[in-house]
Amino acid sequence: MPRRVAHLELIAALEQALREIDADVGKTLAPIHSSARLLTSLPGVSDLTAQVMVAEIGVDMARFPSAAHLISWAGLCPRNDESAGKRRSTRLRKGAPWLKTALVTAAWAAVRVKDSYLQAQFHRLRSRRGAKKAILAVAASMLTAAYHMLKNGLEYHDLGADHFTRRDRSKAIQRLVRRLNDLGCNVQLIPQAA
């Protein structure tokens, strides 16, 4: 009987030690959990994707001088393989494979969010460069947003689907007129009275 009581006391002491260790680890990991929670405000980023992003890039953005450095480190920017003015390859650099995979998966989910900046960027680039290049550009934009979110501690703010149209209205007008002319329509522009 005394041996059984000793074993139960030992088990109780070990369980208490585990609770104390869990509490200490929880306090230490609090900034990481809050950063992962912050990243879930990005469209397409789940809890698991946010945890992968935090595990790969960390929470301290001081080690990356700019968002472009982070994108380059992650391998989401094209190589600059050029010789005698002739571009030989624009394949992506090798980078963080887990981060790149997680971001591309999140980008595919993000472009399905209606009336969002990321969806507009995807459709704008897909028509010129193809779906694969466009989704990599969206992933790079998401990583840029994540850099600024982690650096400044702010939640994601979507620019809206009409961002590119608002950015340069005259370019959009010229592009649409050129497109209508290509389709065989004769277009005459008459400015509206304000």
C-alpha cells in the first residue's frame, strides 16, 4: 500500500511540473501566437498557413531591410539571368520551399475572394502572363503584406478590386478604347460634365 501512495504522489508531482512547464512555454510563445493570429487576417491564410509563415520567417522583421529582401529570400522573385542584353531565364530562384508552397496555396484561396485587390491583381496579370506567373505575383504581394503587418503590428487592409482603375484612370480609358477598337468598334470619347 505505501508503494502505491508513493507512485501516486510521484505522478501528481510530475503532472504539476508539466503544468508549470506548459505555462512557461505558453508565456514564451505568446508573441508567436499573436503574430500568427494577425496573419490570419490576410485573405486565404488559414491558421496552419500562418503558423508556417511565422515558423519560416519569424516575427522580427528587423533582419530583412525591406519587403523586397524578404521576397528574394523566400524565392518568389525571378532570377536575373541575362547575358549580352538577352534574357535567358526568368525562372524563380530557389528559396524557402515550405514557405513558397504555403504562400502559393494561400494565394489560390485568396484570389477566390470576391472584389478584393488580390483577385483583381490575379485577373490583371493572368491575361498577360498566364495563371502560374500571376499566382506567384499574388503570393509575393501576400508576403509583402505579411512583412508590413508583422513589422507594424497592423491587420490586413484590402485596397479593393478597383485599385488599379483608380490608380491611373487615363491609362484604363486608353486601354479600354484600344480594346474596343480591336474588337471592331469605333469609339469617340466625350468627357462628362462634372
